[in-house]
Amino acid sequence: MAEWFAFPVIFILVLSVLTAGCFTTGSDTPPVPTMSTLPIPGVTSSPAQVLQSIGEVIGQGTPGGVIDSVTVIVSLSDISKPINMEKMRVIYSDAVRTESIQPVEGYWGEPPQGFWSIIRVENEIGGPNNLLEPKEQFIIKVNPKAPIVPTQLITIQLIPAGGTPLGIRRVAPKTIRAENILDPL
């Protein structure tokens, strides 16, 4: 009879040991997330984010063939100070390769393969320069070394000096035209 009496006592002791660390009365519990603290897909919450993509990302190509270059419009985020586009790095990647894209000499003009450039500036403040200022929009053209084929996933990272990279991920359309809107993921 003593053997059955020991079983409930042992069970209660084991249960007490296992649950001892599960309950606390301290105030160090994390706060419950609210709608204002939950992350929003596609939005970077980093305070160092200085660039943002505006509008569509357009691929220029050969109808029925491939996309040769990609045009993107960038501006400063609301909290950013002006940035020098001469100190920006551009990285292109797809399923096969990752390459550092170099700026064209002088940063303006039509970029050959493996280069990027500033095509034009909208809402320009002051005289022509390579400084992206509030309210300005820089139209940037990236020409990777290898062409972009239909349905290919690509990523373009614009990396300003001292800031968080702006990653632009897009998919090429199934049928390539002269001007193509690259679909976001």
C-alpha cells in the first residue's frame, strides 16, 4: 500500500520542479505588440534608411528578347539629410551572379554594360550637382553585364555612404517588350 502512496507524492514533486521556471511575477515581461509596433512588409524600420524607391521600376529591352537595363527613381526618406550620389555603391544580383556596378565617368549619361548613371533629376534644387536633396528625385539607370531574361528575379541594392542599402527586388515579365514594368515581389 505504501508503494501507491509514494506515486502521487513523486508526481507532485516532479511537476513542481518542471513548472518552477514557467511562472514569474516580475515586471520584465515584454510588451504586447500593437498595430503601431508591428513590422510592415516591404518597409524598413531602420532609422538609417535614407533612400526610397518612387514609382515603377522599368526595364528597357528588346521586344521578344531580353532586358538590357533597369531604370529606377529614388528620393530621400522624410528624415534624411542630403546624400552625395558620387559615394553611392550599386550591387546587382540575380539567380546566377552578383556584380558590383560601377558609375559612369561624371555620373551622367547612358551607361554601358556593367555601369550605372544618373539620367535626370526631377524637382531639382539649386544648380546641377550630384547631391540628392529633399524633394528631389534622381532617375538612375543600371545596366548589368548580363541581360535579364523573362521571369528572372533580380535585386538591385543602392548603398549610400553611411546609410542602409535600399534593396529593390523585381521579376521580369514573361514577354519582354521595349519598355517593361518589373513586378515587385
